[in-house]
Amino acid sequence: MSGGDNFFTALEEIVIEMANKGSFSTDEFSDIVFAYSVRGNTSEKMKSFFNSFIEKNAENFKSYHSMHNIFYYFMFVDYINIPVLEKIVSNFENISAKLPLVYYRPFRLFDFYLSNCPEAEKTTIFGFRLREKFYYAEQLYDYIKYERVYGECDEVRILYDIFKVRLMKEPINCLVKNNLLIMHLNFPQYKIGVNVWGERDYVPKTNGKIRINEERLLHSKLLKMKKWDILDITWEEFLNLGDQLKKDEYLHNWYENAKISQHKKGICNIKPKFV
């Protein structure tokens, strides 16, 4: 993901030309696909090229490494193609080695995605097939351990204090769902939460507005499939809200409006209040 937006744009024609010439292995091509898509601003030209190339070469993605990257890409851009899934998942089933822990996370996320996406009736079966190799990695994987940094970071602690002390709310700090997905501040009775992202979560060297990388945004994207209402906010956006009263007002109104939204979905019963 290193490099800026201009760098990735300048390389588009070169990547397309070299890929069409067969200059990249499938692992190398998958690395390029991930590097573009995780930035969250992949051009329509590159999406079209990536999709077409994957469709034509789906049977060649035979390694955990390439599938790791391709499954992330599918989730980042919401790409679902049943024949492509059949070929890649069949390749996955034919790998004799156990699924390494280092590659486990996107496979488990993709299983969640396939079971909850709009085409879940057609795609859930592929998630079942992926699960056949999850057992050993699942015994070792501990997302809470890996993401403990968020529970200790200043951005999350400051928002937690505002909700608890100034707004008299009681959020749960850094709740992890399914050993996969995190909400930095969470109100489970309403299925609402807040994620506040800092510099470590940003796409580097963007043209203009700060962007949260797509791997981080997967947390709220997948939870929204289960009717959660999640606010993703950058630390800079929070600081630019104004003085402390403006920040309090923003968070309070988000909290109340999110409850109303969940009430309309039948998630909870509330009595709305506004500042």
C-alpha cells in the first residue's frame, strides 16, 4: 500500500500491459490487486481489468497467498461471480497443506461475507466449503490479542471518556465480535458502535481528504450486514468538529439518531431525545 495516489495511477497502463504479457505470477498479480484495492480508490478501469483477468485465470489461483489477496479484493469491491468462486474454492479444497495462521483471517472474513451478502442464498455454500480447513488455525487465532492496541490508544480512550463522563452513556470498550470484527465503542443493546481511526489506519499519500484503508473499514462493512449501525470517524474529523461542546453535541446527536434508526429497523425500542 506504500506509494501515493499519483503513483498508482501512473502505473495503471504498465500493470495492465505486463499482466497481459504474463509477466506476473498469480501470487504477484494478487499482491498488485490487493495493493490497489486496499487504498479504496481503485479506478473503474482497473476494477474492470482486475475482474476480467481474474475471471479468465481463476483456475490458476492455487496458493493460500493468492487467495488471501483475492478474497480481500472481492470484499473490498463487492465482487461476486459464482463460476469464479467455484474454481477458486475448488483449488482451495485441493491444497493438501493446512491453512496457515498467517493467512487465516481473510478466509474467515470471506466466509462471514459470503453468508451475509445480498447473494447469500447462492454464496453461503462456498463459505461452508472454506470452513473445512479452519479448524487448526481457529484454535490459535486470537484477534483480541492482536488488536489490543486499540483498547490502549488515546483516540479511543478520549471518546470513551466523553461518552461516559460528559454524555452519561456506558459504552463497552473495544468489543470484538466473532473473533474477527472490532468496535472501539459499542452499545450492544441498540446494536450501534463507533470506530475512531488514527494515522496508523490511513491510506498513505492521498490526494486531498484522508482515507481509512479498506481493510479497517471491513469491520463496519461486515457488521452492517448484521444490522449494526457503525460510525467510522477519523481522529482529524473529530478534532475539526470544533470546541468541546460541539464535539459533545455531535456524538450525542449521532447516538440518538442511530438509536432511532435501529428502532425503525425493529432492533430496539427507544424514546428519542435531541440536543
